[in-house]
Amino acid sequence: MGKILKKFIARLAILVVVVLVGGFWYVRHIPSSPFDGAGQPEAMATLEQGEYIARASDCVACHSVPEGKPFAGGLEMGTPMGSIFATNITPDKETGIGNYTLAQFDNAVRRGVAADGHRLYPAMPYPSYAKLSDDDVKALYDYFMHHVEPVKQANKPTTIKWPLNQRWPLAFWNVAFYESGTYKADSSKDELWNRGAYLVQGPGHCGSCHTPRGPAMEEKALTEADNAYLSGALLDGWYAPSLRGDHNRGLGRWSEEDIATFLKTGRNQHGVVFGSMVDAFNNSTQYMSDNDLKAIAHYLKSLPGNDGDGTPWEYHEVSVAMVRPGEQSFMANCSFCHGRDGKGRDEWIPPLAGTTSMLSSYDESAINVVLNGSGRVVASGIPDAYRMPSFRDKLSDQQIADVLSFVRSSWGNNGPAVTVDDVKALREHTHPASPQPIILQMR
Amino acid sequence: MNEMVNFLAGMNEAATSRPLNFSRRGFLGASLGALVLGVVLPGGTARAQAAGAVKPGTRVPAFIEIRNDGTVFFRSPFIEGGQGIFTAMAQIVGEELDVDPQNFTVECAPAGPDYTIMFGGHMRITGGSFSVRSSYPIMRKLGAAARQMLLEVAAKRLDVPMSELTTEPGVVIHAASGRRLNYGDLAEEAATQPVPEDAPLKADADFRWIRKPLKRLDVRDKSTGKAMYSIDLKVDGMLLAAVQHAPRLGWESGKIFNEDQVKAMRGVHSIHTIPGAVAVVADRWWHAKRAAEALQVEWKEPAADVTYAMPADFSTEAFREKLAATRGPGVDAEKEGDVDGAFKAANKVIEAQYDAPYLAHGQLEPPSAIARWNEDGTLEIWTPNQAPEMFQGVAAKQFGLPPEKILIHSPLLGGFFGRNFTYLNGGIPFPQAALLAQKVGKPVKVIWSREDEFLRDYFRPMGLVRFRGGLDKDGMPVALTADVMGEGPTESLNGVDPNKVDPNGVEGIVEKPYAIPNRHIVQIKVPHVARVGYWRSVGHSMNDFFYETFFDEMADAGGHDPYELRHKLVAGSPRHLKLLETVAESAGGWKRGPFTAEDGSKRARGVSMASPFGSETASIAEVSIEGGQVVVHDVWVAIDPGSIVNPAIIEAQVKSATALGLSTALLEEVVYEGGKPLARNYDRYPILPLSRMARVHVSIVESGAPMGGVGEPGLPGVPPAVANAVSVLAGQRIRRLPLSRSSLGV
Amino acid sequence: MNLVINNKTYEIDSDADTPLLWVIREEVGLTGTKFGCGLAQCGACTVLVDGEPCRSCVTPVESVVGKQITTIETIEEDAVGKKVVEAWVEAQVPQCGYCQSGQVLAATALLKRNPNPSDADIADAMVNLCRCGTYNGIVDAIHAASRQA
Ligand code: FES
Ligand code: FES
């Protein structure tokens, strides 16, 4: 989230200055919720229902930290102006959300407004959660109020200084970029498609990473109505590829089954989850039902590819002659796992041939994963047998640029060459992944 | 040196009680598959011996067994870890016994009083580069005594006076009658002879094998995959175990969230909470490892009285700052002359602060241990170790058993460098294996993953030294002070005496050969938080870097060439002078540079001297800087170990030590953040690869001084020689290792 | 699944993603192939698969079904391998020896591909780690084996 926030807050600074007058009432106003007056109702859903929607929404990835108590908050999101911290959303009455009524909870989740009226940074993906059904919000509320341990742990104040720490201009951001209203089924589409659309747009908030952002860091589209939706985006040092039908940079070569398998097991013949998708897989997608994953796959496969994806990738043999820069590094560091032929090893070790990160004009994911390795993929509670090591201490910027330029121009890959400066920039702003499996507990 | 001995003895009081541990079982190697051979001990005397009655290093049959075919099975007090000690033992014993060393089979002796031969019969370790120098006369005597026993039997059989007999390798000869008797035919009877006390030793001039570059005994097996290490061994009915360690030492497991799920994983036998870890026992290690990784364990902060615990906020950078910020008073390590007066009178005073990081051992064989509880109540352990009696003592204490009930096997070491001492508090795996074997009622082998090893290694200490040097009007150093910060490994392991210096903490800064008249060196104690232990060349591994690079700073400040200045300051010591001149000569003469090499690269040379482990060294390194990276082209090392046994092994050891020295100079550093080491495998702890190795040229000088060590002394001179050369090219002083930390924009 | 190791066929009962290393060591029972890092960093686990060096610790067993796997145990049955072993003994390369199975196999693969490697070729190909620092010996032995051809 670091990068969105950085840009976002920089732009916010301008807003703060420009919007000095107007709408004091508006910015302090608490929106209405269908649950106004419902108070703190008892048991509205089963544990399973609540936990399922919490999984699908991946609440735990931001609101818990390794070694911390579930949902007690604390995850730091750095910005140049200071850091913000995810909050305690356990039902502790003092430091958590124990006093929240259902309506207050609803306003926080779906509208980005806390109980006291302050606006949440849209690092909280409420523009997506806005699509959640009333039932799912109820189930979620029920889950947090009744099944999560209350933890007394004060929220850490942001370290952003006045005036940049003012939240009320976010209300105006909402006016511009927030679409209210829960997901509306498209009656021209079948049930499976609609279920998939709901999950992708709403709880799954896939667009947070995969949809490009506009000038105010808003997602350029929140539904398939716009071609920008899920068309791939750069975020926090990772390039989240297109989830549309693009042959090279998207899911054009994947079947619906491939997609569902990927979300269920973290891997398929095309690749293995890496970078920030590891968190999403470890904590969220694998817990979804087969039917929901099928629905997601079905919906994603309905999104057409965009122009400008180039000629479809095809595999070409390459003989490694140790003459091009990067070839020796490839042989010494990469080939043992990914194969001299770049094809990987079945679904266990991903190919380098034909993968998005080696075809895309964005080289961040490729650089980042070489510098920092990737977090452990934990499927059904079992950590992966093979992990990607970090090469930041073994290879220089030049060596990484060379080896990636080699990989991105081999076996039919046609990604642009990687520059030393690109590597250098990412080296400074990223950190190595933990070699230990990180498992966040929900309860 | 004595401190090290004290420490090692102190690690285990039981070790000094000299248990009698001479059961057949200890030798049978169970299902080791390697050598299986009954031990023929003279008429049950071994068992009849009372504890304490054995004089270590004297009972020939405990060491030497001659088989019918004339080959010799020898039980070495020292363990082979690549340093060539088995070959050296065969060479020394074979020389006096008159058996070709190539006909020896050598294994490490079990724990027992026969083998605690070091330091007047107190103990034994394989370490401190002590093995040959501490046992040379004893081994010669053993060989000579065994030969005499053969001669006695031969004399009887041939019915001639012993004085008429001579030997050739493996044969007793009666020259007058031309009769010959093979050793193999005499062996059984010879073993029953009383051990002679006064068997004559050969004159050095008659040596057939000592001082010759004999081939090592273990090389072929190691080139064909036949050599067996602890990790390769198997005993019948054994289960395999992997552990998930607490992320920080001293922390203990709490709730396990998914125990049932993990129990159901393939091959899993059982899950056990053990001190500082949760272990999974399974049919295969791969199954155990996957299950151990899958365990979702809550780790709880240690109790306040766990003194060795790792705090959640420990960072090496903060510790370094603490070392830099702490001021005396310290304990005097060396005080000579009138330092204050000398500084007052000095023409020029320079100061500098140096530091070097914690280092991991990184031996290529990951730790492992097999434990088996036998029906006779003995506990049998196979594990990499450099000190069988100490391991025995620790196991005895852990389970409240008399030491003789603990049988220790010492298989070949897949590298050690000081890693395999009894590092308690979770530094070694055998206590886990013994505990698990007890719990499951079957033999258990524990293997640590590389990640476990980086988490639980006992590191080479971080060090920091502040120097001050005073120069007279001719630029000659006349005064030197050093604040040596931190703790040595010995005191850190053994308990700190605030009034005493840990010699392992200051070695390499004290007792330097240079004639600087006024010196004051103090040790200022700052306790380590990370666990520290012995690491190849111990304190010398960094202290000579500190001293010898500061020496070059003094030379530059005084306008002297660093080689010439060394030459002047050792002028009074022929041994050092010779060594310095030898290394310069082998390098084709001293030149500092920068100069342009044949391949067009701009190069420079650095020089250094060190006095580690009873030996002396002088080193020269030639480097260039390419693309900001230091390239070390050649290293010349002259070593004077006094007197030698096998020059080929010495050369190999010096090359090996040079590689490790280069590795530390260029690459190595253990970094902690948040109480955790960042590196858990070689990806984030790079070690020297072949592509960065220098060509090493070794000269051996035999000055005839008392025999010194060989395994470690090659190392300390390398980092300063490299850093001194780099300083010339980079135009900046290198005061911190590794060099990968410095940006060298040349 | 069946594996062909050193020209012998073994019936294997391991999960598809099990590293070849552990199949060789634990199921087949050949211990010359060593575990050093498990992360493709050290090369101690090197075996030959269809003649090419392969780090068995990062090779899912399923991916080598139907291929020829050669371990150190039979390297001397190969003419080049035999030459390498002799050169290793002659140059007295090993110290602790733990990395040497991998080194010998990597050298064999190099010499099969390139019977006359230069120092630079050797540095490019011999990327297995040796903590004992036997690198000078490795280079010397490879040159010597190459001259034997
Ligand atoms: S064990 Fe396979 S490369 Fe290290
Ligand atoms: S010989 Fe010991 S690691 Fe290579």
C-alpha cells in the first residue's frame, strides 16, 4: 500500500490547500445505513458464514501482523509523510470496535466512515466493500463481534503531521470516486457470472491491485463496464497483471479451470503465486468454495482482452551459449530450478517462459522477486516444498538487470530490457520476503 | 590458549572425571555399514581398569590394532574434518611403527580416558589447531612401543635376541638368517605384550614419511561419495525428526493451532514440544521437515531468568553502536613502557575505529544427531563433534546418567571451523535427538535444515577496536593504545570475570612482533546478546585485520612504505624477518602499487603479519577493483609452524584458510533485526564461490621453533592484506568488514 | 512412479513434489548425494540428469521420471567421470569432502560439454560452493583431467 498512499497523500496535500471552505457539515456528516437503529444485534449468522466472508474479504492480511493477535491491527503502511497503521478491529470496547453498532460497522466497511465520523484512508478498500450485500455485512459484523477475541491494544497514531493528517478532505474524494450501492446483479448474465462479479468486485477487491489508478489514486474502474477494469497495475513494487483476456499480459492463455486451480492451490502449469498475491492466496482465495472459485474464473474469463497486447507469445528454443550478458548468471542462479529451457518444473516451480512478468513492459515484479524472493505459499496449511530465494545479497544491480534482460528476451519472451536504475530503485524501496511460512490466525 | 582449555574443560565437569567407556558396543558401529570390527583388547584388561587408572595416550591396544593382513586400524583422538589429521596421525604413528601410512585405516576414538591426551592428559578437543602439536611425541611413542611389542614376539618366535632384529615397513627382519615375519602374523600375540615404556624413537634424519607430502587417506572416498558423515548414518528402526525452532533463542512454544492436521500428514509419527522448539518425528526426514514447517505455533516470550534469551528488539547495528559508544575502564591486556609520556612527546597522533561483524560457521554439512537408547541402559549418540568426552558429559548431565553410560560416535565432519563444540542452550541437535528417542522409544535422527542452522549457530563475535598511534619525528610508531570492545568467545561461553582478560578476545592485538616501545591495550567488556562461539582462528580472525590495517595507517601517516616499516619493526626478530622476506620473495618482490598488470587492470598489494596458534605468518594480497567489486588475484602466504609433518597438508590448509579469510573480507556478515537473523540460508549469507577465489601461493618455513598450529593460522593475515591493498586503490581506508559494505567507486 | 538411477529402475513411493534429493537419500538409500542448503545455493546435491548437472534438492521427483539419473556412486563407470575422480585424487582436492560429490559431478558435466575448458569456462560452470575453499585444487584437477583426454 505504500505507493498508493504516497501518491495519494501528496495529492491530498494540494486538496487540503485548495478546499479550505465548504461543506463542514458534509465532511462531518455520518452517512445513513440500512442498519440504522439496529444497535448491536445478537447472532445473525453462523460462524462459518462470517468467517467465510472475512476470508473472502481478506481482512486479516491488513488487520493482523505476524506474532500479533488476530485482528488487533498494527500493520504499518509507510508514506513519505509518515506511517499509518491498520487498526484494531477486535471487539474490545476500549481499543477495538466493541462499541460499534451494526450501522456504525456498516458505515466503516462500506462507506469509509468510522463511528466518530472520521474518514478512513482508502487503503481500506471500502469502495469495493461498498458492493457487499447486506447479508454479508451482517455476517461479517456477527463474526467480528462474537467470534474474534477482544484484544486490548491501542491503535498506533499515524505519524503524519498536520495539516496532511487531516482526514476530512477524503469526504470530497468520496464524492468524486466512490460509488455507493451494493452489487446489482446483471440479469443478462447467468448466476455463476453474477456470483463471480460480486466476489471479484466486492469482497475480493481484486481491483485494488489489478486495476490501474487515476490521478487521485482512485481505481480507474470498479466494474467491467470500463476496459480499464482489472487491466493490470503497478502497486508497491509489484506489477499485478491483467486479469482480462489479454494473451500475453493477462489470462488469455488460461482456462477457467486453470484460474480456479490457481486460486485454490496457489499454482498451476502457468505459474505460482508470488509477490503480494502470496498474502491474498495464503489468507483468502484458497479458503473459498470450489463453486465460488469457479464463479470468479467464469467472470474473469468473460472480460475481453485490450488492444496493444502484441503478438501472442509462443515458445522458442534458446541455446544458452554463455556469451550474452546475463547468461552465466542465469545458468548459475536460475536454471537449476526454472530449467535451462525456462519451462519450470510442472506446477511446482514456475516457468519463466511466457509468463506475464517476463512479457510485460512493467519489469517491477520480475526485479522484485529476484531481489527479494517470494513469501512461502501455504496451501491447505502446508508450506510449499520450494521457495524463491532472495538474490539481493548475491547479485549486483547490473547482474540482475542482465539476467532479467536475458530472461525477458528468451524463449519467445519479449519484455523490454531491464535497466540498472530500475533495479537500484527497487532495491532501495523493498525488503526481502521471509523464508519462514507466515500464517496469520483468524481466531 | 589456556583459557580455551579452561573453557572447554569447564563446559563439562564430568569430562574430567575420566569415565571408563570401553564397551565393545562403542566400536561396533552398529549398522554404520562402514568398518565393523571387533576390538581385541588385551585380555580383558580394559574392563578391569578402574576409572582414573588409565594413563592417557599410553595403552597401545586402545589405539593401534594390526590386522592379519598387516594393515593397521588406528583410533585417532582427533576427528577428521578435512584438515588431514587422520593422515597426519597415520604418518606419525606409521613412522615409528614402520608401517606405510597408506595401510592405515583411521577412525575417531570413542569417548574414554585413553584418549584425553592433551595438556598433560587432561582432555581432548579437535580445535585450536592443537591436534598435531599436542600429540606429536605421544603418537611417536605409541608407534614405537607397538613396534617394540612386535619385535618382542618376533624375537621369541625366531628365538633370537631382539637386538638382531630390524624392521622394514610391515615386516620384522632377522638379517643374519634372512628370515622375515609379517606384522600381521605377530599382531595377535603382540597385543598381549606389556606396553614398553622406553621404546626408542627414530632420529629425525631417518624419517621415511614424516615431513613428506604424503597423499591423504580419505581423499578417494571423498571423491566418490563413499565417505560417510553423521547425516548419512542409519541405525535399525530409526525414525527421523525435524524441528521448528522458536524464532528467537529462549522463547518457548505455546499453543499449536493445527496439531491434528499436521499429525495427519504423510509419514508423521508424532509431534513433541521440546525446549525451544517443536519437533516432528516421522518415517522420513522430508516428511518430518514438511510437517515441522507446517506447524502453526504460538511462540511465547522467555521467562525473565533465561539469561541467554534473545530479546525481541535486538539488532546487530544497535549492538555495534553500543560497542562504539561504550568507554572504559577496561582490563589491561598488554601494558608496556610509558604510553602517556610517549603520546605527549609524539610528533603526530592518529586515531581510528575498526569493526567486524558476527560470522556464521556455514560448514556445508547441516547439523544432525542420532540417538539410541539401548537395552543395557546406555545412550548411544552419533553426531558431529570436536570433543567426545564433553558431549558425553553433557548427555550424562541431561539424563542423570554416569558418563560411561553414554557412548559417543564421532563420524567424519562435513566441515567444522569450530562449529561442533557443546554449545548448550540449543546450539547443537543431539540433546533433541536423545530426548525424542526417549519419548518415542526408538532411535531418532534429528537433522537441522540450513535455515535451522543459521538460526541456532553460535557466531564468531562481532568486534570493534579503537586505536591510537603516536609517531615520532621520523614517522616511526612509538606509542599504541587499543580499546578492544566486547567479549571473547571463551568468557561469553564460560562466564565473564570482570577483572580478567579473555585471551581469545584480544589475541591478534596483543603480542604482535613489532618493536613499538610503548603500548597499552585494554579489553572493555560489553556482553554479547547473540550467542557466540569459536570460529576458525577465533579472535585472530578479526583482530589481526584491525591491527594490521591500522598499522598501514600509521605507516602512511609517518610517510613509510608499509612493508618497509614492518621490516624495520621486526628487524630484531630473525624468525619474523625471514618470514616477511620469504613472502615478498615468493611474490616476486614487494611492490605496493598502484601498478598496471599485464591484463591492463590497475592493481595494488597489501601486506600483513600474524602470530596465530603458535605459528607465524606473513601474507601479501594483490587486488584490483572491477565494477565496484574487489577482485583478489593472488595471495602469497609464508607460514612458519616451527616444524612440520606433512607439507602437502599444510599447503592445503593454508589455501583453505585463505579462502575463508577472503570470504570474510569480501562477503560475510550476520545481521539481526528484531531479534532474528536476516539470513537463513546461503542466499542472504553469501560465501566465497570459486569465481572469486584467489590463486594462493604457499611458502613453508621451518624455523625449528616449537611446533605450532596449521589449520587456522593461514586465515588472519588475509583480510588485512586485502583491505590494505584495497585502500591503496580506493583512496579510502577500509575500517569495516565485509568489503561489500563499502562502496568502492573506482 | 519409476525412476532410473544409475541404470537401475526403482519403484518410487513419494509424493510428486518430493525433491529428488530426498528420494535418492531416503527411499533409494544412496547417501553420496548430499544435502547442504535445500535451496539451490550450494550444489552439494548435484546429480546428473540426462548428463546435465541438476540440483536434486530443487528437482521435484515427478519431473525426472523417464530420465537417466546418475549419482556419484557410479560416476567412475563413466569414462569422463573416471578421469575426473583420478584427477581429484591426484590433485588431492577434497578437504572435509562434503561438497565433493557435487563438485565431481559438476566437473564431469563440464568436461563432457567442453573437453578443454579455460579458467573462465571453469569459473562459469563450477558454481558449487566449497566452504573448505578447495577451489584452487578444483581448477587444477579439471585442467589435469582435460589434459588426460
Ligand atoms: S542442497 Fe541442493 S543446492 Fe544446496
Ligand atoms: S571440501 Fe569441505 S565443503 Fe568442500
